[in-house]
Amino acid sequence: MMVISTIAAGALTCAQQSVAPLAPASAPQAPPKNVPIVPVAQPATVPVAKLALLYDEIPDATIARRAEAVDAQRYLLIYQGCDPQAVRTGLIDVEAVIREISNKTANGAPRWGMLDFEDPFTANLQLGVDSPKYQATSASMIATMRAVRTRFPNILWTFYGTPFVPYWLDGKNWLNATPEAKSTLLEKLYKVYAPLAAEVDWVSTSIYPVYDPLLFEPKTPDLVRAHGRAWRTASVGFAKILAAGKPVIPTVSPYWQPNGVATAGTSVPEAQFIEDQVEPAAAAGADGVAIWTGVGYGITLAIDGYAKNMPQDETLGTRVWRAAFISEYLDNQPPRNWSDAVVRATLVRKSSNTILDAIRWIRLWQPKETTP
């Protein structure tokens, strides 16, 4: 079993340099020997102005131009909804994806692009390389990525959440899990994700917030934050090793998202956004961060009152988005008519400013350069 050791400042770079070239998809590779793969935070050495700063959307075009003025770039996000059968099959209709990209780039394309196929793709990958479901899903994802990169070579492509490092391991969070359990898991995940990492242009593990520490007052908010930072640092450090020199730009979010303990759709305070998401990413060697919000879809759900089913509505559907928007942007006053043009304009403007604020927070955060 691989020995886990603490990585001092600068050791992560050495670890990256010692990683052997990744094997092709048909031959999942074992982790490189004698490389510590559970990094801890180290002093940030890259000034924030040099970090790539991406965002999925800013609904107000005028505010989006203000974001671009501080060198924030939009990335094209292709959701699996373009292929309705994917959720059932765990396979991707390549032509459906290409059609969706063509439609969304008819008037120009950004430099960065992301394919977001999660259900059941993440679950199938986590089964491990010996699983037939893993093999079929992985082969489909690789074929799709190769087709997309060939058809749209001027866009830099990745898969969302690749790699995915679980927050919980054997009933314990990342900080409290045993070194042996971490090592065993990461050796497995290296084999799982190495073939995919070999195909993408950049690597984007997902590290946006899971637990809102304010909901754990007064007992454990600081501990909750420490646990989250440890998991994010390890996730980005592991992604750096998988990337083998490619850019690592994890997804972060200025909104609390579902699947944790938080009030989904409400905004994350500045200190927690920077200290608990951006700083751990930079400390682990990230080349930037990609902001994800999904707020445009949230506005559509709030205005139109549409949700596919009750489980979706309970996680981040119409009911949840409306409650969040009432709290965040409508002074706790539910509108008489959600379809009112003034309501829509208010949500567009205020949500766009939330995203712009997050971009400004990152640009104003200036970690000190250290002497090598």
C-alpha cells in the first residue's frame, strides 16, 4: 500500500514531476510509486491575479462585461439534459452533445468548455475499473471527449467533477478517516480517473461547499470549516497529480448547493467563500477556479414554477429557488406574481451582482508570494 506522508511546501511540484505518463483508456494505470497522494495545505505561491477565473453565467450582460474587465472568462457548460437517455443508460449520445455545442456556439465560442454528465456517471465510475458499468461509462465518456475535442478544437474541454473524491469515507469525513482508508481509496480513484484525465484539456474537481457552519452553531462551526478545507485541499492535490501538468481549475460556488447541510440557493459569506474554497484550492496548487451557480436555471424555475418531480423540487427546484430568492433578493416579501417583469429583472440584476461580488472577492484577495 502506498505510504502517505505530509507534503511540505514545494513537495507537490516534485510529486507532479515524478508521475509517469498516463496509460491509454484501455489499460488503467496503477498509481505512481512512492508519490504521496494526500497533500496538505502549503503557502500559496501564485498571486491571485495570475489565477484563471472562470464563471458559468452572469444573466445581466452589462454586469458580465464588468466581470470581463477584471479578466474573468465565461466557460461553456453542456449539461446532460441535451441527451435525455443518458440518465437511464449511463452512456452519452455523442451527436446530441455536438448538436448542443453547435447551437450554443453559433454566435461565438468561449475559450473554455465543460461537459456535465453526473447521473449515473459518477456512481458508475466510483464502482471501480473491474465493474462492467464503469467500463461502459468510461469508454463512452472518452469517446465523447475525443469527438468534442476534434469537432471544437479551439475550446479547451473538461468533464465536471473529474475526479470526484467523496467527502465521507467509511463513515468518517476526510480529516478523520484513517491514512490507510485514504490511501486505498485514492489508489482506486487513480485507476478510475487516469484514463479520463488523459483525454481532457484541463481538470476540474468539484469543491463547492457542503456544510454551512452557521447551521452548527454554537458548538462546531470552526470544526466544520476545518473538515471542509481538508477535503478540498486533498481533492485539488489529487487532481494535480492526475492532471500531470495540465491546468487544474476546480469548481467553486458563491451559493450554497444541495446535497449537504445548508439552505440551498442562498449566498455564501465572503470570508467563507475565500477562506474555505479559494484558499484551499490555491494552497494545493490550483491554476484557477471555475465559479458554478446554475442561477439562470434557478430564475427560470422560480418564474415558470416548473419542476420535473418532487425529489428535484426538494433539492433545488422551484420551491427551493423561490424561498432562496425571497430571502436573498426580495426583502423576505413573496411576490404576488412571479411572472412579473419587474421580479424577473430584479432576480437577474441581483444574482448577477452576487456572482460579480465573488469574482471581485477573488481578485481583491492577494496571497503573498513566497521565496522558493
